[in-house]
Amino acid sequence: MPDSTPGPGGLCHVEHVMGTVFSFDVRDRPTPAIRHALAEAVRHLHRVDAVFSTYRPDSHISRLDRGEIRLKDCPPEVYEVLSLCARATHDSDGWFSVVPAGSLDPSGLVKGWATEAVSQLLYEAGARHTCVNGGGDLELRGLAGPGTAWRIGIAHPLRPGALATVITAAHDMAIATSGTAEREVHIMDPHRGEPATAFASITLVGPRLTLTDTYATAAFARGDGALEWVEALEDHEALAILPDGRERRTRGFHRYGS
């Protein structure tokens, strides 16, 4: 991996992989174990891309979709991811789908799942204060500094260069945003087979990124009723930006966002 540069008392590293940018901000003292874990985290992301990329015809997920191999021929993490996708589909009443456009595509879960996994690698190596950002979806642990919470700006989907909110995380937390700030409309309504357009963006906070990310995707696809659905989830809150710029928030979002 490229050289990692010292952050404020720790390490920072940026990696282009999985069609996006992953960044690592480690605020702990960079011990050899943490440096090794960071290198392993980068290798893990490239392995995930090789297995799950829908843009690589030789990936396991592409070959599985074409019927060239069976699930038992895939690495065990394929079964794990598809099982998690099935849980997300169940939890969201079908608004999260592993076949959003008619072909096998677990991308709506894989990025968050991979981000959470590499955050765990760092934690197991002794890093207690970290921010891992996978293409705008974040797994946060500990604090940004002594007595200082992480503060994360959420891009406004309709106002380039502006922030929709700033989220304060004084404890372990996941943040996931689905919307049009980074990409045009790309999330499908799995029930109608058409792009979802009720929101310009929706940001969820929750305890861990794998499900928080999938719930953000499901909420964006759901549109009407999404905020009420998030309110019923345990330990999750949401901020939605409508196409006309209006905001909607769950009742508890004020605890995190400005």
C-alpha cells in the first residue's frame, strides 16, 4: 500500500478502491500492530472488490449472477453478504433489494459491510479512536481527540459546497447517506422498477454501518413513510432532504445533528 502519513497523533491513509475513495483517520499512537492492521485493511478492501464488483466480469458475484458458478463455489463471505441482504430485505419490507435492477447486485450493502469490517480490524489491533470513511459512509469509534467528539459535515445534495448538517459523534456511531450529492439518481424503487425520486438525500445514524447503510438505501427507495419507518427502528435516526430543499427529521435526530 502507499505510505500512510501521520495524522494528528496518529495515521491517515486514502485508498481508491471499489469505485470510490476510502479514507482512514486513526487518532491513536501508530504502533506496529496498528500499522500492520491498516495495511491488512487496505488489502481486504481490494479482496472485497475482486469478489463483489458488479463491474468486473471475473468477480464471483458477476459469475454467480450469470450462472457460471454456484453459491457453494464462492468464498464464504458471499454467503454472509447475501444473508445480510436477506435480513435487510425482510427488515425493510422489501424496499432493500439484492436485485434492484433485475440482476444480482449486493452493492447497497457491501460498501458499508466492508467499511465496518476494516474498522474492526483496526480496533482489534488496538486503535480505539478512528474514522473510516467508505465513499461518504462512516464508521466512527472513540473520539477525535481528548474530550473532543467527531464532527462530520453532511453535504447538501442541492447546494454544492454547502452542508445539510453537522453530526456530532461522542461515541461509536455509523453514518450513511443515500442520495444525489455525489451521484445522480441511482437507487431503484424495487417495487416499481424505476428510480426513486422522493428524496434528494437521506442520512441515517446508527450503531453499526452494515445495517445503517442498507437502511439508508431502503429509506431512500421507500420515500413516503420512510421517516416513520426509521423511527420504528431501534437506535436509528434520520435527516431527509426533499427535492424542493425542505427538510424532514426523525424526532431524535436533534441529538446528533445541528
